[in-house]
Amino acid sequence: MASDTNQSAWGGRFSEATDAQVQSMNASIAFDQRLAMEDIAGSIAHSRMLAATGLISPEEQQTLEGGLIGIAHDIRSGSFTFTEAREDVHMNVEGALAERVGDVAGKLHSGRSRNDQVALDLRLWLRRELTETAQEILAVVEALVELSETHADLPMPGYTHLQRAQPITFGHHLNAYGAMMLRDVSRLLDARDRAAELPLGAGALAGTPLPIDRERVARELEDSRLTLNSLDTVSDRDAALETLSALSIFMVHVSRLAEEMVLWTSQEFGFVTLSDAFCTGSSLMPQKKNPDIPELLRGKSGRVFGALQSLLVVMKGLPLAYNKDMQEDKEPLFDAMDTSRMCARVLPALLRAMKPQAAAMKAALSEGFLLATDLADHLVAEGVPFREAHHIIGRAVAHCLDRSCALEDLTLEELRQLDPRFGDDARSVLDATRSLDRRDVVGGPKPARVRETCARSRETHDALSERTLSGGASALERALAAGEPLPPATS
């Protein structure tokens, strides 16, 4: 039931109160309250600029900043109450500020709109979250590189089409995921760097006639650039879309790794075992040990992919500038970030709880003709064109299938009956360890090359780790979140 008057911040031209169902649907405080610290940091930076440009007095600025610091303290302590009646995080903070400091709180909104304010809050939040997510994924890379180096010499089958293909090592296989996740970190940091643009000053869509100083606010918040167009500023969610895209690619890699863990722990493969701490049992079948955590990692990827699709659909048909549809950006973004970070945090311990079973891997190497390509390469070295050598070895495999034997079982005479150009050392190539040693290329599976790749991965890891130290939360935001004295205003 609507009342006769509208008391909201925007209700001056309305003669009726908002319907209760509409108010509930319109409110975003249930989820955007997690932007409160970013909102307060942006408001403090904005108030400092208002004082520097003479739009408010220094005394008024000190009153506003003190009130905002007090609200931040209450939020950190859990004593702050967010209310749906105030719709969103911005009005909750502003309303609480008015209760603390009086009418001067109304001056804080000079020269800005909730449209550019939420764009700022979201970008500040992304900068912090992307930094922390990158650091968590770097811990996954560290575990992968550590295990890759440890198992650089452990041979196992490599697969294509889930069919045994050629010998590799367990270390080489794990290092592939390390390479993927180094790219993930780089993408996340690229997204973070592009998010570091200051939206304040765009107003609702057309800027402001007040003599604000956007550069000063950017310095306070350590933004590297200003957004270039006020219309684009308030209607752009590229930073969120790019983040969701990067997180989705990361979760593709997580899901593929998890799928391999599920396969490897099955009795059909038996390549690895997992610690009991990362498995569960069956309520019916007492013998079961299920790889539930890898399965959950695999399943949670769908939530992140769905978040990206959701926001793409929200944005695809919106005219410029701001539209209320854009309020639907935060819930999928927050959930995708939380889900991705949860997965990143569990992975290092899960990886270290995985124990390879060398005997099972060795047994798998003996079936499936994994050394067929090595035998073809031997013929190439003898001067046979590869396509012809491929056909010859194909006939050798068919011959073995007819006899139910392996290539290693063929004598040199039998090989020469297939083709007289097999050299005296033809059978020597039919050894998995020698096959690995011969694959002496950068990025290849030779154990020495795997260790070399691990060293390069560590160098990239360290460079990315160093990069995370710059471009995250500003000194103002860090101090506010920690309850420490704020840095002085910039000049």
C-alpha cells in the first residue's frame, strides 16, 4: 500500500509514495552494501576536492570526513544498519551521514550523481578484488610449478581425443595448467589496469557546471586516467564484463584440471590418489571414495559462465546513457568473483593432496602404441618422407593388432619385412624414456626442458606478483578499511 507522499531522495516531483513491492524491487542495498567502503572512500576523496575548489569550506569538509570515518568504523564493527527504505549503498551512507553531521551532509553530493558514484564504487571494488584474485591464482601457479618440477621425470601417457598418443611426463602435464593460469593472472591484471579510470565528474550523464577538479580526485584515489566521455562513463560496464570474461577463462582452466583429476582418480585410470581430506564417501556404498571437490570445481564453472552471459544480455540493447537495467550487474559479478576466488583458494592444497601412481602410468605407457610416431621419425631420419613413413608405421600397427602384440615386440627383421629402410637402431627408439629425452625442444617434455620451463614459469610468476603490488586499492582505501589514520589530502 502506497502512502500519500514520497520521502525518497528523488521524490520531490512525486505526489505518491512508492508502492511497497516496487520499493523492494527497486532497492539494491541487499547486495550493493558490499561496496560501502568504496563508496565512503570515494566520498572522502570527493569532499576533499570540493573543499580544494571552494565549493565547501575546509571546516565543512572536516565535518564530512569525520562523519564518513565514523560510518566506516560502524560498518567494520558490524554495528551499522543498512535499510531497504534508503534503496542503495549510496543513500544509506548519505542518510547515516546526515544523522551524524546534520544538513552539511547534503553538500557532499554537489557535482556528482549516483550514476557516476556507482561507476566509481564498482571500479574501486574491482581494482581491489582483481588484485587479490590474481594473488590467489599465483598461489595455484606456485603449487603447479612445484609439483611439475618434482615430477619432471615421471613418464605418463599424453592424450589427444582422450586416446593415448605420445609419452610425456606428469610434470609436463601439470606445467601446462601453470602456463594457462599465468595467462589468467595477466588477463586479470590487464582488466584491473583498465578499470583504473575515474568516473566521477560525469554526473548523471552530462557532467556538471560546478568547477570541480577531476584530476585531484583521481590523485586521491590513485586512478591513472580519467574517463573520456560522460555518456559512456555512466552507461559503461566494460570493466565488469572484462572481469567476468577473464574469470570465465580461468574457470575453464579450473574445470579442465578438475575433470582430469576426476578421470585420473577413477579405477579405470588410477593415475593419482587424493587425500581423504578432499574426498567424501557414499551414504549407501561403503567402499566409495568420491572426488567431490574436483567435481564441485568443475560444476562451479557454470555459475561464472552464467554471470558473464547474464551481464552481456543486460547490456546488449541499452541505449545511452544510464538505465535501471544496469542494477542487474552486481549480483552476478559478485557471485562470479566469490566463486572464482573460492576455487582458487582450495586448489593449492588440493593439488598437493594429489599423489601420482607411477606403476599405473607406466602400465598405461605399454599399451596404445604410444611410440608409433617415434618409429615414424626414425624412418624420416633414414630419408623416408614423413607421409610415407606415417603409412608404413600404420601398417606396422595393424600388423601388431592382428598378432595382439606391441610394436616393441617386433624384431628388426619383422620391421624390415614391412620396409627395408628401417635402420639397425630402429628398435632402440621404442623406449618411453628415450622418447622423452629426444624431445629436446623449448617447452617440450624432456625432463630437463620441463625443469627449464618451471624456472621460466617462476620468473613470470615473480614478475606478475610484483605487478600486483601496484594498481590495487589506494592508500586512502587501505587506511579506511583497516581503521588507520587516513593519508593527508593530495595537493
